[in-house]
Amino acid sequence: MSATVIVGAQWGDEGKGKITDYLAEKADMVVRYQGGNNAGHTVVVKGHEYKLHLIPSGIFYPEKVCVIGNGVVLDLEVLDHELDYLLDQGVKTFNLKVSDRAHLLLPYHRRLDEVDEERKGKNRIGTTRRGIGPAYADKAARVGLRVCDLADPPSFREKLAAALAEKNRILERVYGQPGFEADEIAREAERVYARIRPFVTDTSLVINQAIDAGQKVLFEGAQGTLLDIDLGTYPYVTSSHPIAGGACIGAGVGPTRIDRVVGVMKSYTTRVGDGPFPTELSDDTGEWIRRRGAEYGTTTGRPRRCGWLDLVIVRYAVRTSGIGLLAVTRLDTLGGLDKVKVCTAYRRGNGTVTEFPASLDELAECEPIYEEVDGWPEDLDRLTSFEQLPQSARRYLSLVEDKTRTKIGLVSVGRERTQTLALTTTF
């Protein structure tokens, strides 16, 4: 492993945090390249559960450099609280680096997200209401503020006043909501900036220098393939690029620097928010998976929609990110079921669909075509090698490899870092 991108191969919540944490042991640097605090990574180390929203999962190795890249939209208040949270847990954060080009997510972005979702009613996107979309919208409209702007307070306040004049007009005249005071936002932003100033740097330079020096760099994204703004289930998507290509843009590295892409997939499928979901289980089995897998959002606590594994989705992720190796998580969650189903294609009308459609109207008409395998025992958490897996679980994994034409390199059989079975040593 020299430069490896870790991507979610479904709708997010695949367990990327655990896989990043596991692989970080052999890495020198871990880079978060997109998204904001609308996503969360849960990492369990020696029985202790940690929840992260902005800081990369590699932070639990004090010798690793952890980078928040330019593609992240940065809520300073959340970062401030997350630093306090980690310090309270005895986790050192001195190796953190923050891009001076990262865009700021400010209080008015959160308010605009909330009121816009309310306005849409039944047509809402199902956002986390954390302000991610409005922050990326300002970035694309070239009216956003960046971390580097805070280095010059008078200039920052001038830019903030100009931005806020427009946002307050929208809030007051369109939504009938109170506006914000520029001084209050500026004071809080400047306070947090003073705290993180030692971390702020040109992270693109830092990352490229690390690669040039032969160091091992991990790039972790938030969300998953089907939430990509271009390639996901639009409009029920996030506002950035979770796919592997997003790592180049969001970290400031060229595509020729990337050596490998690892796709993380759950042994079943989940999603949060609205939109079609072909393999969704709205029955006792779906509820059983939700309870057994503790399928509730790290950021919002919302119950996740659960369904059988959909390999049409995984194949799509393999293609769009160039995934060369899969990491399968939550295999233990399905333990105890008599039969396990895997969707290998869709049926639409009288035809068979093998590639993921662009149109959500078409997707809503798709019915899953399943292959069924025998289940496996409930208790997998003490296994230490792939060879110890029950034959039925190994047949299930072989089916995944066969239908995706992609090798499986890691299998997670529990939440702990140590409950990970490595099928290859080439990381």
C-alpha cells in the first residue's frame, strides 16, 4: 500500500471507519477527502466506542498524520467539539492537519438546510440538516468562505458581511426566519481558528510530499457510491463525490498517485433517507437485521432502512471507482438466519436488468432477482482466520466475488479492530 483510497460501495454506513482504522496501522497518513459532519464513522478500540464526524479514523494511532482535505466542508463548531471529545477520551490530536483551502460551513448554512427541507414537505431529500448542501452550493457559486480567509480577520469579516446580507434576505423574506449577526458568527469562527491555527496548512503539498517520500497514505471518504452527486441516486444524494475520483479532487493529488481502491460493502444493504431501494425488507427480517446490526445513524440516530445485499449496486461501485479489492463488513450480523438472500440482478417488466439504472423511476420498477444460500451460525466474533469461517459463509463470500468479479481482501466479523479477517497481506 502506497496510496490507497477507501470508498463505500453502497449508500454509505458500510463500516468504512472500521476498515480505515484497521488499515491505518500500516499507514503513515490518513486523509479525509470530502463531505462534512453529515456523516459519521464509528470505531471500536479495546471495547471503547468512538464516534467521529470530521477527523479521520486514523487519529487513534498517535504516530499517524491525519488530514482534513480541501474537499471537506468544515463546520468549525463541530470540529471544536470533536477535538474536546477526543481529548476527554485521552486521544492525542497533535498530528492533525487541516487544509487552508477547505470551505467553511457556517451557521446560516445549517438554518437554510433546515428551512428548505421543511418547505419541501413530502418531496424533501432527507438530508441530515447539517448545512452540507448549502455550503457546497456556495462553494460552486463562488461565494463561499474558506479556512485561509480567517488568517486575515478584517478581510474575513468583510466577506462574511457580504455573504450574510444575501443569506439574511433569503431567510427573512422567503422563509420568514430571523437572520444572523455577522459579529457573532465572526467571533466564534475566529475563536476556533485560533485553536486550530497550528494545524492549518497546504495539505495538498503535505500529502504529495508524503507520497514522494514513499510513505503509505490512506484516503477515506464519507458516504458511499450511491450518494455521489453525479453517479448516485440523484436527487437523493450528498453534495460531493464519495467515489474514488473524489479523492484526487478533495485531497489535491493527481490520479496517477493512486495505487489501489478498496471498496467497503456491508453483507446486507442499508440506506438513510428517501428514494427507491429494490431489496428493502419491510418485514420482521428487516427489523431483525436493524436491531442485530444496531442500524441507526451515527450522526442523526435515525433508523436505517435495511435489506438484502444488492450486488447490482456493488458491481456499479466497482466500475465507477475502479475497486480492486472488497472489504466485507457485518458478516456476523447475519449469523443465525436459516437462509440468506443475495440480489444478483433486477427484473423490470419482462426484462432483466443487470446494470444500475440512472432513472429513479426505472429503479422504482425494478424487482430483485435473488440467489439464496444457507445461513451460518450466530457466533463468528471469536474467529481469527478465514479458514475458520463456516462453509456456508465462505460460499456466500465466493458468490460475491463471482458476481462482482472482484476479490475480497478483508472480512469483518465484529465491531472491534481485532475482529477482522485478512485474506491478503498486500496492503
